[in-house]
Amino acid sequence: MREVAWVKAALKDFGAFPQAVQERMKDALAIASLGEKADIAKPMKGLGSGVFEIALPYRSDAYRAVYAVQLGDVIWVIHAFQKKSTSGIATPKREIELVKTRLKRIEEMLR
């Protein structure tokens, strides 16, 4: 079982999610820590292998958490946000850019 670490800002945003969403996403992260992939997680395109997005619709909202499994021995939760995009299921570009920035920071920190 691998440890799950959080980018501080991602943990803060995650804490604002409804309790039911947090529980379901924590379950998905626990599955990831065992080396598996939850049914609500999918690879995030364009960010390389090992970066996944947990997508969870809840009531009329959509919640997302992005985690990486390829950064050392730890699973890093990089970003958590409530999706408010009008562009269908696509993740908004600003959210993807934030994930890229945080990924780069973690990689530099681990060197």
C-alpha cells in the first residue's frame, strides 16, 4: 500500500467538497494506493502516463480530483476542483495548466 500525499491547495479545495463526494473520492484514492484503478478514475490525456482524474457527478454538480502515481513511492493528489465548464465533459484548460505547473513543482522537489 502506497502513501497518499496532498498538494496543500488541493487538500484545501477538496475539503470544501460535499462529504459524500469526499468519501467516494477517498475510496478511489485508497484503491489507487493498492495499485488498482477505481471505476471513477481515468487517465488524463496530454499529461503523460501515470496521471489520473477522478470524475464524480454529484447532484447537479461535477467534482474532479487529479492524482499522479509516477512520482516516487507516493501517490500525489495534485488538484481538486468543482467543474463549472460549459464545454461538456472536457476539463477546462486553466485547470490542466494548473495541474502541469503543480506536477513540475513536485518533480523538482523530489530531485
